[in-house]
Amino acid sequence: MSLWCFRRAIPPGAAPLLGCLLTLTTQPPPPTQFGRTEVIDNTLNPDFVQSLSSFLPQDFLGQAFCTLGEVVGSLGSRLEKPLVGIPGKKCGTIIVRAEELSNCRESVMMQLCGNKLDKKDFFGKSDPFLVFYRSNEDGTFTICHKTEVVKNTLNPVWQAFKISVRALCNGDYDRTIKIEVYDWDRDGSHDFIGEFTTSYRELSRGQSQFNVYEVIFPEWFLCKTASPQQVTLLSFLVDTEVTFLDYIKDEVQQTADTTLSLCGAGNPAQPTSLHYMSPYHLNAYGMALKAVGEIIQDYDSDKMFPALGFGAKLPPDGRVSHEFALNGNPQNPYCNGINGVMEAYYQSLKSVQLYGPTNFSPVINHVARYAASVKDGSQYFVLLIITDGVISDMAQAKEAIVNAASLPMSLIIVGVGPAEFDAMVELDGDEVRVSSRGRYAERDIVQFVPFRDYVDRTGNHVLSMARLAKDVLAEIPDQFLSYMKTRGIKPSPAPPPYTPPGHPLQTQI
């Protein structure tokens, strides 16, 4: 059986000799692994770029533990610690640097090309790629981007790429940016072609005579190229990254519709039922609905929710319905706040008979119809399904999710009870994107959490319910932004600051 609700909300306006990767963990023990860098081939002194990558089996090279305070409190915010973890072996050293990030929200899309680069391959030309380095406050450099490899050419045109200004120069427009040019080799021993330096301010001039750079060798290189080699900036476009809050602060009226659904058979009078109507405490469905509902209702301006039930036999004739008013008033199914929805839910358990099958696709398609009518970004829909893990229409549910992924909506699934939730994990699509009939979902719109993981055995139900609400809503901002960005929908500009009558306007510097 399942309980679900939806709301319309959030208005906007070869083989390598050696590979290295860095795994980040947190303490106290046991450490929880939360990210891996990319693999750096054939080196004992790797420079990592990516902060996260896929989890693949790798050889363990060592580990080190530290706190953020250790890093920040070290001289120059640079901490060097030995790697340990392999008995009888010196594992090397890890260096961690910290720097306070600026509040710069700009990003740039740039494209570069090369001209007359040095020929490094005996049987061919070169396979050039670029490596970008940000200069640090202590004068060192940190790698921040690598381009793709362009094969067998001395005049490469690299693909345009996007990078945040914080990653490129931490918002300091005059900070040095170093760019190195390499010839890619399969074994990882890439040949150095040359380097040049620039700054964000220079790059921002765009395609011009100022952004044609001679690629030179440092003095400690013995060889030099026979003719000048150059890298030219082809384009440089600046964009300001908008955030979830930029849309939330939009002046559009905030509205929400919440719908409640009961799907599958069960007897609320039996203590074994997940819908058990205990006089002393909420049942599992009620606890999940209350915890999540009290968070999502904050995005509703009037706190009035139309609450509808799906999957029950209705009195007096036992007609099976998949859309009935929980409060018994089909002309006005609105409930006042989540407490009103809760009251209507418990009242409906006294008058209807819960009835299967448990189909997800009707409710997903139901919300999708609303979302399909407002694809301009003026509204965004969140569907909450609370379920015991049973699903009778897996194929249809997948198809509904694939279709809904192109609409302004997200799906949250909360699993209650002791059952296995393999089907719900599959619908989540974190490991493998949901697909149907050869089509993959345009974006990830589903988040699943098992309710039992948030039952606080110490009795602190407030804390456990807050954790549940936090996790079920954790992906909504990114899902929301992914829809808005792919559709080119911007938040409305902020209104000018209010100036009382009779006071002169003030200029902020």
C-alpha cells in the first residue's frame, strides 16, 4: 500500500603503469567515504582535478586523517601528512591546501585553439591538450581544468568548456593563470610542449590581439621549438550562476497543491498494519507525511492543500476509486495545512477500505498533466509517494518517470515498513538512469529514502524527523535548477531597494 501527495511549488521568475586517486573521508571512525577523485596515470606525484568520480575497484595506496582545523591552522593553510595503512611500507605524503572561497558567482565559457605546436610523436604529429592552473596565495599553483585531447594535429581546436571563476582565479581578476600544453601519450608520460600565463582580466577581452599567446619553454628545458607556437582564445563568454534562492526570492505568488493517496489493501484496526490507527502515536505513514509535509508546506502561501485519495473502495457501494476527496467533499477537497491533511487522512481510514493494486503510474501521470500545462517555469511540482515498497506497474511507472523528466516536476519516494525496497532504488536512478522502451529520462527527478533509517531509537523523534525531511528534499534544488537552466528560464530581477518618501536615493559602492 502506498501513500502519496504532490504539491505545486517553488515558483521562480592503453594500460597505465600506475594510477593514483584520492579518496576523501570524514571522522570520527568509522570513516564514511563520500568522494573519489579521478585516476592520474603513471605518476607518483599526482595533481587531482575532480573532487568526485565513480566508485571503481582500485589498489589501496595509503590513507591519512586530519580535521579541517588542522588544515586551516597550518602555516599558509598548507598541511603535509604521511600516508599510512600498508604495514612495512612507506606510502608517500599527501598535501592538503585550504583557501577561503570568494562569493563570486560568475562562470565563463571559453574556447581556445593552437597553431604550429611542436611535433612530438615519431610516427605522427602531436595529440595536444591543455592544463589550466590557478595560482594560490602562497605562490604555488593548483590544477583546475584539463581539456580533451585532440588527436594527430599541430593546429588543434579544443571544445568550448565551462568553468567557474572561483575555480579559475577565486574571483581575483588579476591573479595569474598558468596554462601548460602537452602531447598525450598512452602510457601517461605526456610530453611537455610549452606554457604561457594570463589572467581573467586579459581573457575577458575576448578574441583579440591581446589573447594570442606564444607557447614557450621554461629556461630549464634544453630544447626549443624551431618556430613560434601559439594558443589563441577564440571566445570568452561570462555568465552569472543563479541559485535556488534566486528563484525562491522571485516576486511570483507562491502556491502549492498537496494530494494524498492510499493505495493497496490493509486493515487500519490491526496493529500490524502500517496504517494502524493507534490512539497513542502516529502510524508510519502519518509520521512520514507530517515530517516531510511540515517542510514542504512552507512553500505554500495560503497553506490550503487539496487532499485526494487513490486506491480504495468507497461507501456505500464499494466502488473502487483512484481519486476521491479525503475530507469527503469533492467540491472543496482543500485541507488547512498539513495538520488538516493529517486529520482528513485519519478520518478517511474510518470510512473507506484500502484496496489494491498499488500503481504508481496513475499518480505520476496525474501530476505530470498539471506540470505539462505550465512549462514556462512559473510553477514547479513535487510529488511525494509514501509506500511500503509494493508496486504493481513497474514498467508503466518507469515510462511515466521518463515522460515526467522533461516537465517541471520532481518525485520523492519515502519507504515505510520492514520490506526490501529494491524497486524503489531502481526508480531512484542514482546508479542507472531510469529508462523505458529505449528512452532514458532527460534528468534525474527521483529521490528515495527508507523511513526506517530515520527512526531515532534514543527517543529523539524531533531530530530523526528533521533528518528525514532534510534528506528527502536534498535533491530538489538541483533538480529544480537543472530544469530551469536547460530551458533558459531566469529568475526575475530583484526589485530596487525601498526608499522612504522624502529621502534621496543612495548609491551602493
